[in-house]
Amino acid sequence: MTTKGKKLAVLGAGKLGETLISGMLDVGVIARASVIATAKHTERLDALRVKYRIGVTTNNRKAVKGASIILLAVKPQAVQELLEEIRGELTPDQVVISVVASVTTAFLERNLNAPIPVIRAMPNTPCLVRSGMTALCKGVYAEGQQLKEAQRMFDSVGRTLILDEKYMDAVTGLSASGPAFMYIIIESLAEAGVKVGLPRSVATELAAQMTLGSAKMVLETGEHPALLKDIVTTPAGCTIDGILELEEGKLRVTLIKAVVKATQRASELLEN
């Protein structure tokens, strides 16, 4: 499976679906003429057609005909109905990639009721700026080469990992929900900057770039975050005073609990 010259059908082009379309088009991993998106509301489709110059339709069965890659991006509660709608149009020559949280490859295969190659992916919204994080795993009928080709698709919009499926709910709780947690942290740091006298725009830029740089330090040095923290924390300096406030406010345990709670919720989405 390669995207070059192949048709991509994005079923359920909401926020995440649009993010992936935008990112893949931006880096040229797929041609505009090869993309078709679906949604329930024509107003939404009109907006996508105008903005990205791609094909659109409300008919999911029509969209998957002739598509080499079918990307499922609907809400978990809608995925079973969607699979029942399209399964009669699919063949083993096509590949279904699901970015639907909580939905397992076994569930997809069972509801497709055919030996269709299935790949489960969990990206996050920073894919929009080519800094996403996506974890992937494959189902019973998908081949290793198909998984690698899917990985290359998501490589175009950030980093990727191939993991065992048992980790996917945890990935959802950490890296898919995590950007929202980080935005709250960045917003709070910017508010702190305003409190100590910085203009809001300056405080926001400082907080955001500092967060970006700190993340790059972790990824590019390979050092443990605790060691990098210790490098910044000089004896009797200002940083240790700030860290003591964070510990007293239980920031560490609060973030851990946030990820645990999001992971638990991810495992329940399909049931609810």
C-alpha cells in the first residue's frame, strides 16, 4: 500500500479527519484529486471542498468505491453503523485505517465480516502542524508491509510508533488527550507571566516556545526528564523554589491522574 497515485476516502471528516487531510495535503503525501471526504452535513462538506479543493459526498458507500485506503474518523458510537453501511463495498485489496478511539481491530474485523486488512492508528491534533504523535497496530489480515506504509502516511505529519494493541487506550489517554493538558499548562504559565509583569503576547510566546524547546531537549538528547530538570535546578536558585510550589500544589500527581482517567474513559467510549 502506497499513497502515491492512490485514492484516499476519509469517512467522518470532523476535526481530526480534517487535521489529517490538511497535514497530508500540506506535505504532498496524497494528491488533492485523490481525496474524498464524507460527513453528515452538507455545510461541513462545502467548507472542506472550498478550503482543500477535495472531493466530498454524504454517501459513504460511494466514497469507498475505488478507494485504496479508507480512513475511519467518526465518533466511536457511530462506527458500527458505518461499518455495516460500507462493508458490502469493500474488498481485501483495500486497507481500512481507523483513528477511532476505543475501537479495536477485532471489532472492526468482526463488523466488516470479511478478510479486510485493518490498521488501528491513534494520532493527535498537532498533526496539523506536522508535529503529531501517532501509534499504530495491525489486525489479523493486515500485512507488515501495509502497516509500514500506513506508518509512512502518518510520518508525514509527525512522529510514529508501532505498538502492541494492548497499549492503544493508554496512548489515547496520554498523547491524544495530552495536547489539551499541555494547552492548559501553557495558558497557566502565560497567566503567571502576566502576573509578574509581562505583556500577555510576550508571556504566551515565552511559555509556548519554552514548552517546545523542553520537549525537543527530551526527544533529541535522549536524557531522562529528571536529569534535564536537575541541570536547570541550581543550588539555592529560583528554579528549586518554583519546583517546591509545584510539588506542594500536587502538579505531578494531578497530571498522572489526568492521564489515568483519560485512559479509562478511552476504553469505555465504544460501550457508551
